[in-house]
Amino acid sequence: MTRQDIREAIQSLFAVFDAEVDAPTREHDLRLALDRIALASHFVDVEFDPSAPSPDDVPSTPYEEFSKRLGQCFPGLGYYSVSLDSTDLREEKPGVGDAIDDLADIARDLQEVLLRWETSEVDALWHFQFLFGAHWGKHLRALQLHLHERAF
């Protein structure tokens, strides 16, 4: 997967939000876009470049705006059961995930990556890689499982 393929995978998620399609098609397209992004995460391997031009304050859409917009795009999505720590076999209580929150967190982080791409591809890829491991990757994987269970 090339760097351009990675960027297109990210852009495909935002295309799902903007598409004029019915709810089942949109949810199917969301599963596909999330799969593409998950696959892309395996092909990013860049070192942090301290000299890369990177704005300190990348503008972002407020969380509430993303949450409201995505709630309208996916009215059937909401809360779901999730394992809080899949490595702890003693954990007996399930946690609660929120599909719209997951999407909003993923979208905000990926919006930052796309904005950074305008200035520095290496910086954007580094943030993609870092934010996947530190934040939105867990949201992505939990949401993928939830969407899979809804579909099948």
C-alpha cells in the first residue's frame, strides 16, 4: 500500500459521511472504509522528523459537531457491549462502547492527519501511526467488531 493509498483510505471514511445513500448501504460502506484504514495502519512506518513543518495548533472540528453529524448519518448506531481489557481473563464485567463516540474520535484524529498532510506527508504519516497506537486504533477495532456483529 502506497502513501497515496493510505491517504485515499482516510479520505474514503469522510466520503461515507457525505454520501447520499440509504442507512444499510452507508453502514456497509462504513465497514469497508474502516477496514481500509485498519489495513493502511500496517503500511505506515516513518520516523518522527523534528524538522518537519508541523503546525502546533492544527484546526479541528469540535467533537460535538462531529458527534451530531455522525449521529444523523448513522441513526441506528449507539451503545454496545465491549471488553474493557481483552488481555485480562479475570475481568468479568463488560464495558460499554458508543459507536458514535468511536466514529467521532476516529474522524477527528484522521481529520488532523489530513490537515497535516497539506504541510508534510511524513508528519501526517507519523501522526497517523502515533494516534492509531495511542488513541483511535482501539476505537476502530471495537467499532469494527460491533459493526461486524450487526451485519452478520
